[in-house]
Amino acid sequence: MAGANRLLKESSKILYGEFWTAKQRQGHPIHHTVSYRASFKPELPSFFINEFLKKKNRVVYDPFGGRGTTAIQANIEGHIAVHNDIHPLSIFLASARQYVPRLEDLEKKLNSLDLEKWNDEDEFDSKLLPFFHPKTLNEIKNLRRYIQIDDSVEMKFLGLIALSRLHGHSTGFFSVYTFPQVSIPPEAQAKNNLKRNVVPDYRPIKPRILQKMKRDLAKPIPPFYHEFSKNNIYSLNSANSVPIESESVDLIVTSPPFLDKVDYEGDNWLRHWFLGIEKNPSRKLSIFRNINDWNEFIKSTLFESSRVLKKGAHMVMEVGEVKKGNTILNLDEDVVRMSLGTGLVWTKTYVHTQNFTKLSNCWQVSNNEKGTNSNRCVVLKKVN
């Protein structure tokens, strides 16, 4: 194993450099409508779309779709997207931007909503009141009801914007001061309120939604965006078993979960409540405690990815490095090993280096302690 690692590290197939900008929020604002933990930047799929797709109207697939970065960037660059994820929240985040309504239509829809129409209490309120003023909570619950009965594209997009404003660390959010990307437990929020000597204040949600929409839609989307996005596919399945036609995909750009770094279920309980996503014991989000289990899952995913790729097409899997105990694991090396016998051949690895970790700014951790210090993108090619 050590010898194989040395060969990988010394290989001329590994390219180092800054292949896209390290600056934040340089992509289209529609990418940043909502946050999602462990997302890569839109510049990453853009780089590989331009590297491997020389013609427009191709099919770009992401088996670990996350917040939809690959799908949205594919549409922006003139391609059809297939977005797959086992997390229902991911499907909502991506599909809510399949059609981006005009700002004037969204504002008209928002103004038509009576957010005081219903006013009732339920036992779950006790979990929510550490975050929201009672009047704010009532407005959120009313908006939640509208989302459940109105399936228009405008209502779905308003739900997306509201989801992005649900909780955070500034007055632009509906909640008192809390984490923007993670829904902490109500007990922890109550303790934080006592520690900071604050109570949730009334924050009307309509003006906050409107302000966020104006910011996100300030830059027009490409005029052809909907020409391609209308043909998108959104699939709620495990990445190692997807209902996608064999040899139908021109490019895969994806990033699987990095061992046990993110708890997608627990970290999103407030978002799940808002969208009405019920707990499902049979839904096994991929959180792996050891490298062997992770490798086994990656192997099965590569087999499935090989099946859906056209012959000669490429797959890009971004993984990075993680620290387990005193050891730093370069997961790209494991991906290369797991690709053996899958019909995918390793052609190169791009190591995009930068001076901060994906999680460090949010979680105040030093480089390589958690998350990843570089984007390690393994490029595989379908050969048979």
C-alpha cells in the first residue's frame, strides 16, 4: 500500500496549481442563493466542463448533487444536467432553480401572501422559539403552508429564498444570532441566547426575502439557461444505484462525502421542518467512520458511473485530503485504486491548491485539521 502511494505521489499525471480563482463568490449569484455544507465552488465544474466538452447541449451528471452547483453551472454553460442525491433537501435546492422566475413576478407573488392568515400553536413551537420571535415564527409557518399548497415556480423559488434566510448570524436572517449553515439543537440555542443575553426579536420575513431576491437576481441569468434546464433530470437515489440510461452521460463532475465530516440529517433539522421533510430511517446518507467502508462505497459508485457514461467520456471526482488522528489521508489515491476494474481509467489528477480550508472560515479551524486544504480532482475516462 505504501509503495502504491509513493507511485501515485510521484506520478507525472498529478498536476499542481491554481486552476481557478480562490476568490469567493465569483460565480453567478444564483449559485449562492442558499448555503450547503461542503459545497465546491462553481469554478470547479466550469473548469472541467470547458476542458472536456467542446460542443454545447451535452449531458452533465452529478451523482452527489448537493446544492446543485454542477447542475446550475452546466445549464449556465449550455448543457443539460442530471442531478442525483439521496438527500431530499438537495433535490429541492437544485430543482427550485431549474426555472428562475423574473424578479417582478416573484415580488408580485410575495406581496399577494397573507402571512397572518393562520395563527395557531403546536407542540413543536417549543423547539422553534429559541430561534424565532413568536410573530416571526407565525409568519414562517404561514409561508410554509403556502409552499405546501402552491406548486408554482414562483412559490418554489420564494421557498428557496426563505430557506436561505431561515437562520443565521445577522439581522438579514429570520432568527436570532445562530449558525447559518447548521441547525443547532434548540437546547444549545437557548444556552447561546442566555450567554449572549439576547432574546429573539421580531423580524418581518417579507422584506428580508425581497432583499435577498434582489441581490441574487441583480445579474441576469444567460438567456438560454431555461432552454437547457427544462430538460434537467432530478433523481432521489443512492449514487451507486441510479435510474439513468446506460451510456447517456457526456461528463460527470462530483464530490462524494468525505468520511464522517458532515452530518447532513442532523445539521439540517430546521430546514427539514420548513420543507416538511420527514425522518426516514431507511434513508442512509453516506457518513463513513473508516476508510475501508468509504472505499467500498466509492468502488460501487464508480461502477455505476462507468455504466452511465458514454465510451470515451470523463468523470471528475473531487475529494481533497482529510485528517484522521495523526494521519493525513489523500483520498484521491484511494479513488484511483478503487477505479481499477470498473471500466474507468485514471488519466490525471488536478490538485488545486489554496490557502484556506473549505470549512476553516466557518468553523475557525487550521489548515488540514478538518475539511480539505485543496481540491484533489481525479479524472477518469470510460474505456469500455
